[in-house]
Amino acid sequence: MEYQTESEDFNIKNENEDNDNPYITNEDLKLYKKFDDEDLNLRPELLKGIYSYGYEIPSPIQKIAIKPMVDGKDVIAQSQSGTGKTATFIIGILQNIDLMREETQAIIICHTRELAIQTHNVLKGLSKYLENISYSLCIGGSRKNKFINKKDNSHIIVGTPGRLCDLMGKKLISGEKITKIVIDEADEVLSFSFQAQVKEILNTMPEDAQLCLFSATMPDELFELTDKLTVNPVKILLNEDNITLDGIKQYYVNVQKDNWKYDTLVELYGCVSIGQSIIYINNKGKADWLVEQLIENNFSPASFHSNMTQQERQDIMTNFRNGNIRVLVATDVIARGIDVQQVSVVINYDMPKESETYIHRIGRSGRFGRKGLAINLINNKQMSMIRHLEKMYNTKIEALPNNLKKLVEEDLE
């Protein structure tokens, strides 16, 4: 994975005297240290929603990316998971919504139902004090969404590519008056599997509609596509030196053979009382198998993958968030964007198939600056992968020491 930081049109821009700007940009951008900065000029009702939601000062991505969104510029922004990028683009949208116009003005495209639901919840919280604001959630897989037969004129619509494409094709959502389009986890949404649907969605909207793309990772092939979609975009990218996993301790266990992983996993949980955790598996069937094995060993896990119904997935996420489920065995459908603050440990039972996915997976722990722990179970052939990830993310992944209990207590205290 390479980031386009060597281009001559990028310069490190930093007007913040505290030197806390981890981004490189293609334009001079002011950093706003306060949400109520006069130059940012956010609506009083929006500010009230921001503060009541729990934000006190802007995060680094919020300091730099809200303003160009408000100014109506196309934006390509890179920010790691857990840095507040969802609130960044929602604030940028809410500031410009014309509450007197009862028509759809903004659309947010998310690659999974879970991320769409989470984004919708953030939107609900931040817009709490905006009178007459309307928004809707458009996702497939639930009975509630299957029988919509009237036009949706909500100011803001959050949805997944397939569902949005379907409703727009049926003229139940109109793109004619949309002024802002946000694509979250853009590298995933604009991947080959979603490209046709996204193209159909964009074709229903005005050519001059503002397009804002957000993602934690920005591979080169994404830029090749975004150059065709955006017009003179503001590019806000992480300096490679700042693509780090600070706050997340990372270890590996060389189990030598894959069929020894299960015993190692049980031993890990037997050594220490781990809070809520996510175990990542590459295969749906294998995820169900692992859950069955763990239940036989008196664990109380749940599996999470795309073969489940939307209601099943929603129930599992609700129970995981409130602590009724402590161990979640999941595929990469939950690797991106999902925020469960109580997760402190991530275990890669299977190493990810793509290196870029690693940062998304272990980013489920250590959210918003909290400490986290990642443990990778590898075989003899995967040591080179560990070294590659160390170099790729400028990080250290050490062999798991024997004193695991003391280690976990120190790393997560």
C-alpha cells in the first residue's frame, strides 16, 4: 500500500502552533481548535448538539476537514478509525441543510448495514436540537425496509449502495436537489463489487453536487477513480509517519500449525479475564464452527457474518454493545467503522487476506485514544507477514511473552 504523499502538489500545511496536525494537504487549510470558532460559524443549535453528544474540542480530522465541507468543496479525507470522521462529515452536512426545503439535500453512502445504522445514530445525536430536520435510514435485509412505496423526502438519507440504488431506480428517492454526497469507507464502497451501483446513484444527481470521500486507507487505485469523480478536491491525507497504531499493543503467537490455533486461543482466555473481545476469522463457516467449539468449552460467544439476516446481525450488535455478549467471532464485515467502546482485545485467529485490512481490524480496540491489545495467531509461514505489517505501519509486533496475565493488566490499565 502506498500513499500519494510524494506528489509536488502536496505540502505539509500546519498553522497550528501546537504542531498537532498529522495531515498533508494540497491546499492551505486553517485548523480550528474550537467548534465555536467565529470563522467556522456553526449553527448555535448544531453546536448544542455537538456538545451534548460529548464532544468538547475538535479531533485532528475535525479541525481540518469540517470547514472545506461547509464551504462546498469536494473533499478526499483520510483518517484512521476512531478519530471522529463520522461526526466530521455529519457536522459538515448539518451546517448547510436548508431546513425550509422539504427535499433530500444530502446522502451518505456506507458499505455495510451496521455502519449505516451507526452513522444514522450519530446523525440523530448531532442533529438533536435542529428543529424540523428530517433524516432516514435505507438499508436492505429488514422487513421494515422492504415495503417502502412512497417517496422519501428526508433532508438527509443514510444507506447502503444496493438499497439506495434500488430506491432511486424506483424514483422513491430523488437525487435532483442533492447538494452533498458523502461516501464513507470510500475504498470499500468504490471497490469493484459496488462500482456499478455507485455509478447509478451518482448519475441521478446534479453534476455540480459536492462529493466528499472519507476512508482510513487510501490505496493508489482509489485515487485513479476519485480523479474522475471529483472536481479540484481538497485532499487531506495522513502523513505516512502518522499512520501509526499508538495505544494498541500488538503481539503474535507462532502456533506453528493452523490446527493448533484453537487450543492456543482457549489457553489465552484461560490465562486472564479478558473483557469484550473480537476474534477475526476469514471464513463464514469457520466462524460458526469456532463458536460451536467455544460453547462446548463453556464460553458464551456469538458469530457475526454476512450470511445472517439483518435482524440477527442487529440483535447480536445490540447485545455486544450492552455487554450481554462478551466474545464476538466475526468476519471482515465488522472490520471497518464499527465503534464498540468496550472492546479492549482483538484476536486475529486468521490473519487478514489483505494487509490494508489489518489496521481496520485491530482498530476496533484502542478506540478514540484508549488502550487496546491485538494478538495475532500465525503459523510458520506467516512470520514474513508480521514483518511486512511492521514496516507498512511503522509499528512493532512482538512475540507474546509468557507472563500474559501481568502483560494484559499493564497494557489495558
